[in-house]
Amino acid sequence: MGAVEALQPKPGQLPLLGTEGWTRHRAVKGRSKSELIFVFKPPAALATRMHEDAALYMGGQSDRPPHPADMLHISLLALDDPKGTRDETVAKAVAAAVEISARPIPITLDSVGLFGGARHLALYPEKDHGQVAQFAERLAKALKGRNVPHSYKRDSTPHVTLVYGCGRIEPQPITRNYAWIAGEFMLICSHVGETRHEEIGRWQLDPAAPAYAERPRQLQLRI
């Protein structure tokens, strides 16, 4: 199987939807030069493996380096942070985060693709990750209850961006699954242009919390 064929959608595989860089805002007058984002981050050892594998994967196809291991993440939603209101926004967001009651989420990233106009390389799940979407919806609801403006894409596929601005590279297959149990979520401040994350807070998920709703199963007719 060729490299390009290996990345063709498999039966039941989700496309990489809603990933046009929604947490990377264009410069807007009055907007802060940083971004407040709720994220899941992989464990340090796994993030290091992702980073190292990304470097091998690129194999000289681009001069863009992989994103630093400590900055690899799955974005859940971004906060709208007009200049001069950060302290208030953060305080409300933290209060909303404390209210969240949710179970840890098993995450498996086993597919790779290009997104954002085929500019960025990302890992994403072959199958639906409904629990990640449900968690993001709970978080969005909590933020709405605290009147925290935010950006949230319901149809976004969970993904970890490995290389930004890599261009239209020759896709290659991957042979490894990158899996972990997300036992906490974080609020970070991504400083635009500095390649740096500032941790605002992190909150543990609760194994004793109510289970996530099951996705409706397709009706099967007996013949």
C-alpha cells in the first residue's frame, strides 16, 4: 500500500472536520496578543514520543520543525479575550471549570492528516471520539452560565497538531497508536509568536462522575 493510499479514509473513519485553526485568531484590533484555551495534554513521555516521531515522519519534507513536546495538546475551546479584560475572563473561566464533573476519557490517535488548507500536520482518531465532544459541550455550557464569551466548534474533530505550516507534504502512513487516558483538563495561555504556553490552572476528572451518554446506535433490521 502506498503512502497516499494509507491515508485514505477507512470505513467509518471521521474526516478531519472543523480544524481550520479556530484557536489561532487573526490579528484583530483590541484583541490580546495571547490566547486562552482549554485543552487536554498527553502525558510528558507520550508527548515526547509524538515529537520525536513527528521529526522522523517529516524526513526532510519540510524545514518546519515539530511543535515542542510540552506544547502538544487537544484544543477543547477558546475563550474570547478582548484586550484589558483578561483577569476578569480568567476568574470567570476558573469558576466555571471548578463546576465541571466528568469522568476521565480514553483517547486514541491513530490517523494522520493535513488540515488548515493542507498547511498543518495533525494526529486524530480513526473513530468517533464522542466523549471528548460531550466534555467540551459541558465546558461550553458552564462557561455560558458564567457569561464567559468563547469559541466552540461542535463539529471539530479532536486532534493534536504536530507541525504548523509544513505545507503540502507527501503524506506517509503511521504504524503507532498514541493513546492515553485524559484524567485532567487545563486552561492555558498561548502566547502568540513566542511558542510558549502559560498554565493558568488544571482540574482533575472524577472516575465517580456520571457516565457519558452513549451515541445512538443505528437501527438494525432483521431479515
